[in-house]
Amino acid sequence: MQTSIRLQSITTHVMLCNMFEATILGEPASKANSRRMVTIAGRARFIKSQKAIDYVAAFNKQCPKLDELLEGDVKVTMTIYYRTRRPDLDESVILDCLEGCAYKNDRQVKEKHIYHSLDKKNPRAEIIVEPIG
């Protein structure tokens, strides 16, 4: 099975009042299903799948970066639009990708509101990150 991710320009990004908001185009890979086993120098190793590698690269090209990363605990609200109902709702790759863009470490995320939606023609993730308190 071959997967590909179309790279497109950023559709939305806002960085106001200690808040981060972005729309990242493309369908994210599930972190649970994004590893494959390969043999390197006779030893079994798990590496990211090509779909996960492609998504991380596309994310990094599209995602704006805050000049000053959010500090302390944060809340993430995210709607992930998939092409089909088949993928499991999995935001973990996106939370990892937001490190260095919105916050220093995804351990800062103490509250999550994650929604699954469908858009066959325009899969994407709409993301809002805000400080708590």
C-alpha cells in the first residue's frame, strides 16, 4: 500500500494573545500504527512508517512557530478531518509535531479536546493551543 501526502500552503494561522492556532493540511498517521520493523545490522529495529515520515515533513513545512513558546500547562483543542471513517482518532503525532512550534514539550498538555470529522477532499487538522489559567 502506497501513501502520499499532498503539500499545500498554510490555510490559516493565528498567534494572538498567548494563543496558537493553525490549520495543517493532510491526513495524519496514527502513532500506534506508524512504526514498522526493519533489520539493521542483523538487529530488529522499529522505525517510523513512510506515511508518518511524510506527514511530519508536511507538518513542519506548514506549521508556524511562535516567537515565544507557550510556557506552563496548556489546553489543546483539535478537529482532525479524515478522508474516511477508517482511521482511528489519534492526535499524538500532531502533539509531538507541535513541540518547538507552540510549546516546548507535549508534557505541558494537561487538557485535550479532540474531535474526529470527515472531509474526503480536504483532510486536515485544525489546532488551537491555549495556556491554562
